[in-house]
Amino acid sequence: MNLLVCATEYYPHGFGIANVAHRVVERLKVKGVSCTVCSPTGPDITTGSRRLIRELAVGGLLHYWTGVARLPGADEYDAIWMHNPLFPGMSPFPHGVATIHSTYLNKYCQGMSPQRYYRLASAIERRSLARTARVNRFTAVSETVDADLRAIGLDPSRIALIPNGVDTGCFSPGEGREELRRNLDIPGGHTVLIFLGRMSEVKQPERLVETFSHLHRLQPDTTLVMAGGGDRLDATRACARDLGIDEAVRFLGTVDSDETPELYRVADCFVMASRSEGSPLALLEAFSTGLPAIVSPIQPLCFVEDQGIGRVVDFDQPEAAAESMATYIDSDLRRAGERARTYVTER
């Protein structure tokens, strides 16, 4: 089977979509599927521009998908796997499947700013996906994304819910935590929280650091590890410095995906303050490694309390969130981490 994979980011140049696509592609290759990847950085076909996507956002995405629509030889592939497609016109690939990881509609409904931009982007998204749905079927990575697609107006019979998966053999509890912590200059006996992902507005890294500053005052024997690059990285570093907690926060920048399984093992608990999510791969990887999670109160994440594998806090109320976090990390994190591991391996 010959498969064309189209994504606006691909490993090692990206985060969520990039890593999901890459890991599935590697598995497919093992099973004998011939995969050709098309993204702004290749590795097989290059179209679009990372710079335009970074600077123009939805305009850069439209530019990329215009390039995809013009690719020669698409009929040579048995199937085309499209990640968050945003064609300006009709989908040119009747043998394509579209996987939706998140929607502009959700970001707009969550009140993300600037509201005018997200209102415009969600309108463009609605028009594009409605046209794509005339030709292609969709998969949604979470119930939230499924609901978003229905709200956009897609026929439910053309949507399949297929959650993101995780390699539970690769992401698993392991030995050597103390040595790993020494390598990061983390004091002995500290409770370590970790965030791994894109430092972008939607992830609210500065709000996470602000909340951690309150937690650190309540419990000085805590360290926050933040791994990932993005346009808010410098501002987040400055935030930690201005709050006087830069010595308690370890900024690792972009890390290679081969290093992430070991990195999760450094921590006692995963943390994310996102305003909007689909089905975050990093959260599943953390669970698989045996970490519970502290998350923001958005619908795709609230299940952690129902499952007994985490705590939901409102990062828009940093002091109250910190108090709740302090209470939670004083609980039996190891037992919660075991339940988190079971949740992933048995789902």
C-alpha cells in the first residue's frame, strides 16, 4: 500500500500533529506500508512555508493546503491521510481521510484572543471542512473534536472517533530517576512537575509559571520542568525571572522525541494549563509513564478527576490553583500514577 501523509508540521519540526503523524508513520512502515510525507519541511515532499504558518497563522495554513491540492501524481497513492486540512476550495482527493486534532471553533468558543482572529479563522474552517466533507470522511481524536465537527455542520455518519494512541512499551515507568534529576540539577527530595509541549498562547505557559510561583512559596521543595519551544518561550523565561523563581524552573527548550520517555521519568506529576485541547499526546505519554496530571478545567481534560488520575484546577485563579495543587501533590501520587498507567494500557 502506498500512503501519502499531509501535515502542516512533521517531526522533528513541531509538536502535537508532528509527533502523532511521525509515530504512526513509523509503525506503518514496520507493517510494510510505503509512506510519503508532505509537509513544509518534508522529509519527502516539501510545500508551504513554516515561516508563513508562524507569521500568518491561518493564512499560512491556506497557503500550505493550496500547495497540497496542486501536488502532481496524487492518483498514484492508494490513500491520502490529511491532518487538519484547510483547503481553500474542494478537496481534490476522493481517496483521502482527514484527521482533525483540534478546531478553531473550540478556541473561539473558549474566548481565546484576539477574538476577531479566531472568529474569522473558525468561519474559514467551517467553510473549508464543509466542502471537504462532500468528498472525504473524517476521524476525530477526541469526543470534544467530534462534537466540534458536528457543530460545524458535518454529517455524523462521516465522522469516526479514533483517539490518539501511545506506545506503552516506550513510555513506561523506569529506573534511574535520581541520576536523571542530578543531570538537570534538581535538588534531592523535591517534588517535580513537568510540562512538555509547545510554548504557545493556547498552552498558557506564563500562567502556568505564575501559578507555580504561588505553589513554590507554599512548598519550596518543588521544581517545575518545562520542555518545548515556541513563540512564548522567551516570554515564559522572563516571567519566571520576574517572579523570582527562575532557579526553581528548568527550561529545556525543544527536546528530541527519543529523549522524552526518559524525561517523563524525572517527574512526579504532569501539568498543563491549556485553554483548548483535542486529545493531547503528551498527557497520554505521561499517564503511560505512570504520572498523574494536574490540568485546566476544559472538557477534554476533566476526565482525570473522574478516573482518579489527576486534579483539575483553574489556572485563571493562580493562588487558588496553587493551593489545590499543594494539597494534591501531598497525596499519594505514586498510587494515582499507577492508575494513570492502567488507564492507558487498558483503554
